[in-house]
Amino acid sequence: MAEDKRKRDSIRMSMKGCQTNNGFVQNEDIPEQDPDPGSVVGSPQHNAVSVPGPEEADLQDIRPYAGMPKEVLFRFSSQARYRVPREVLFWLTVATVILLIGATITIIAISPKCLDWWQAGPMYQIYPRSFKDSDKDGNGDLKGIQDKLDYITTLNIKTIWITSFYKSSLKDFRYGVEDFQEIDPLFGTMTDFENLIAAIHDKGLKLIIDFIPNHTSDKHAWFQLSRTRTGKYTDYYIWHDCIHENDVTIPPNNWLSVYGNSSWHFDEVRKQCYFHQFTKEQPDLNFRNPAVQEEIKEIIQFWLAKGVDGFSFDAVKFLLEAHHLRDEIQVNKFQIPVSVTHYSELYHDFTTTQVGMHDLVRSFRQTMDQYSREPGRYRFLGAEVYAESIDRTMMYYGLPFIQEADFPFNNYLTTLDSLSGNIVHDVVTSWMENMPEGRWPNWMIGGPDSTRLTSRLGNQYVNIMNMLLFTLPGTPITYYGEEIGMGNILATDLNENYDANTLLSKSPMQWDNSSNAGFSEGNRTWLPTNSDYHVVNVEVQKTQPSSTLKLYQDLSLLHSNELLLSRGWFCLVRNDSHSVVYTRELDGIDRVFIVILNFGESTQLNLQETISSLPTRLRIKLSTNSASKGSEVETRGIFLEKGDGIILEHNMKNLLHHQTAFRDKCFVSNRACYSSALDILHSLC
């Protein structure tokens, strides 16, 4: 009985005529209850109405109220009308969570790999000595590059590529490195470099730099120690006995330097010959020595720790030579052996692309992967493989499960000395057909070691080649000045004692029509500026709506904004001696870009003969002739002058890469489809 009384006391409530009192109503007339006969006289009385105990509970006439004690709450919560909705909501929540998890897993599973930073936009290659002089000494420097970062961002560039700036004796344009961990004073200090890389990253850009592991300068500390046979440095370079009498050297074999004549040079200190693939001031390192490999690894780590986002590894095919010293085979077997002095007169089967060379590149990749684990900090590896066959070039991509370079740099367009639709078609298809599945292409039309496009092919091809660059699949790479159509300087009055032919494409950047083209405020520049800088410069072209610079910016912006160009299929439609036609398309998007480039004389094309179901008129998305942008053309008769290029936009349901007639002419690097309903890319194509 005492237990029942405690329960009744704990759930008392004030009531008046079946109205619930929530505990805040005062001055109510509550009938007095007679004292319990067993109570003590004078004890305070409880002004409450008792709720029946469990043995007489009847909650049908009582409604839930605020402030219910837990005993009453539990009684209501067990009723079906409260329990069932609660359980329904619980299981709905569980089902929703499971569906969301499943949907997330599905989206991840079907999503194609995101483009990395080196795939997402163009690269801009800078020869630092010629870009911008900040200290009036006539030489470009690192501070000068930093001063022009705002300009680079107007080009929609994603990656800056700076060629060699290491401490050097200046032989072969800074490729004779004296110290791989020092900035040459000509370009500034290590602090200048650290400030530059911080500024580049602040702009949301990435930085890759040149690295030349094959050789050093003969002034490098390693070489000085090696020639005196000091400790571990004794075999850091490739030494061999040779005959040297009366200032005449008889080398161990007929191997030749890239620049001609024997690749062996006698050293008066060590009394042996050392091997050099390039100039005698650039002795080759001995990469069969594990200590040398470790040194190179430490150099890579040094610059990665500085924040560099990647490397262009130069001259990698020269890293190893054959163990034996057999003579290389002459191209002309009837030529007198002593007269063979030019590099092109031998087959270089023993001094390039030796077994084990790709293992070295993979080791570089492994070192860089250690710094690629942080999200968004993947480290890029590019390989310079100039003058290799297409088959050998593709080997630098690596094997299906063993990666080497992210891509070997594609310089095949830079070597062309004439253009036609057929030539461009052959260069493009050669790369796309041979590239391993899932790998990423790249394209460039100029560089430090090639004649500038304007001087090589003519002014009329500048705009059309930039259009080609930005509408092909892959990463476009621009050499500084190509965005304004700079040409080579003339080979007169050069200030440097180098082969003039390799200097002409390295003239100072043309910023404006002031003295020295705005490159330097000094009295003279290390190379003369081009005589056309008054009209071919950044400031002039910024104000001209039809300029080469304006078209370059439009093409770059289109490339960054259109999935058709960054992720789409590339389908070759037709080509002849004049023109080439191709499309860019993507599953899930019923728009296609039709690109028409005319490299020959004036021509007229009937697109309806090649692509069925084309409308009679199509809108021009972009043109090398700015006056044509936004207008329409007749698809039965598209007239193009020499050097004209247009990008047409067309709605097409049956994309070409699904059509049997074009299936063998279509290529894609990373297959993806677009879902307009979800606004996502997926791989269920």
C-alpha cells in the first residue's frame, strides 16, 4: 500500500472539470480533501487529485500534457497511435541513410577519374633570361616573372614551366650545371625563387621546372673530385683509357657528340678520357653507379620540398650507354670512318635508350610519388624525348601498371617546315593511334630549341595553329610569345658566343613599344629585341579585338569552359592537301564542335557530303577572322582563305563516334559521359 501511495503522489495533477492544469494556473478553487484517518493531526494536506494506480489505471480520459513525469510518458508512448509513427519514421530514416550511402558509393564507382591540374589547362613555357628584366642588367630574372604573373593569368594558364635557372657556366644555355641546388646569380637568389613559387601558388597556378640529370658542368664539384679520383666520386663520370700524344687524342671508339666530333675528351689531370654526349664542358654522369642515382634522388627531393609541382626531365634518352665500347654503325657504310664527324652519320644504338634507362625514369617517378600523397599536390613528371621515333616515345608513358612520365613532351608539330591538311592529320593520328589506352596527350608548336612558328611557317599560320592547339584533345603547351605571334630575331649582332641558330627563338619578350620592348630598362639586353616589337607586343594587342592575343585568350577560355574540349571525343572527319576537319563531342551532350582548319590555298568545303543530316546553316562559335564570330555559314559551301580556321557549333543526336563510318577515326583519352539530369560526369557510356 505504501508503494501504491508513492506512485499516486508522484503523478498528481491539478484539474478542474476535466481541464488539465499545466502547473502554471494559480488561485484555482480546489476542493479540500478530508484528512486521511491515519494521518497526523496538523499535517499539511496535498491539494491534488490522485490518478488511479496500476490496478485501476484508465488513461482514456487523460490527454498528454506538458511536463508529464516519465511514468505517464512511458504509458502514452507505448500506445499504438504513438508507437507506430515513431517506428515508421525510424525505419524511413534508416532506409534513407542506406540509400544515400548506396548512391554515394554508386556515384564514386561510376565517376571517371577527375582531370588533374596538369590536364585541366594549358602550360606556359618561359625561358627566364628572356621574359622580364627586373634589375636593369639586360637579363630576365625570377623577379621579372613574378612581376608578370597577372598577365599570365589573363591567358587562362594553369601551369608555368620555367626552363633551367641553376647555377651554371652558361655553356649550352644553362644546361652545364655547376650546382643543382643553387640559383644562378643572373636570375636572382633562392629567396627570389621561394617568393616566386609562393606567388604562383597564391594565384592558383602550378610550377614545373627543367631538370637535366644526364650531365653536369666540368666545373661541378663532383667532376673536380672525380678527375682527382677522390673517394666515392672516382666513378661519378664515365672515364676510359685513351691514347693522347702530341695533343692528339685517339678515343676508345667512334661515338660522337650531339654537336659533332668525338664524344670523348682527354683530361690532363686524370690522364683518361671522359665521355660527353654534348659539349666537352658537359661530362656525362655515370648512372650505373648507385651513388649517382642517390645524388639525383636527393636533388629531386630538395626541389619538391621547396614546393615545386613537377619536373620536365631533359635528355633522358642519353642517361645510359652500352657497357661495351663497340663502334656505332655508320649510316653510309661506304663513308671513310675518319670522315664521320656529324651526329647524324651514325646510328646511335649504343648511346641512347639503353636497357635500364626506363628503370631510371621509374625511379624518378617513385621519388616524386612520395610527395604526391597530399590531396591536390600531385607532382608531375614530363620527359623530353626529342628526335625519337613514335614507338620509342610512347614507351615513356610506362606500362599498364607501372607509370613513368605523365606524358612525354610532344614536339612533332614544332619540327614541321610546311603545313597541309594531310600533314597535320598524319601528325595527330600518329600520336593518338600509338598512345597507350587511358594516357593523356599534349601538343606544342614551339620551344626554346626550335624556330618560332612565325619564322618557320609564316604569319598567316599563327592563329590557325593556336586554334589547332586548343581544340585537340590533351594539354596545350605555349612557348612564351606565341600568344602574340613573336618571330625569331635576325642572326646579327648577337652578344653571346653560341651557335646563332639556337639563340634566335630566345629573344626578349615584347611587352610594349617602349625601349627594349618593355623587357628591360637597362642600356642593352642580352639579345636584341625583334625589329617588329612596335606592332607585335602585348600592350598593342590588348586593345585590338582582332589581335592574335585576343583570339588566344578566347580559345583558352573556351578550352577551360567546355567539356567537349577538355573531356570529349576527337573524331577526324576529312582531310586533304588543303584542310583538315574534325569534331569534338561527348556522350550526354547533344552539341558538337566542328573544327575546320585550312592550311592550303583558298578552298571551299561541302560538309554535307561528309556528315549526314547537317542543317544548311551553322553558327560560327569562334573564328580566326574575328568579324565572322557569331555569324552563320552555308554547310554546302564553306569558303576559307589560307590560314583560316573556324569552330562551328551544331546540335547532333547521333554522335560520330557511334557511327560505323567514323568509329576507327575517333579517339578519347579518358572515356566519360555527361548526365544533364544530375549535372555530373559518369563512366557508364
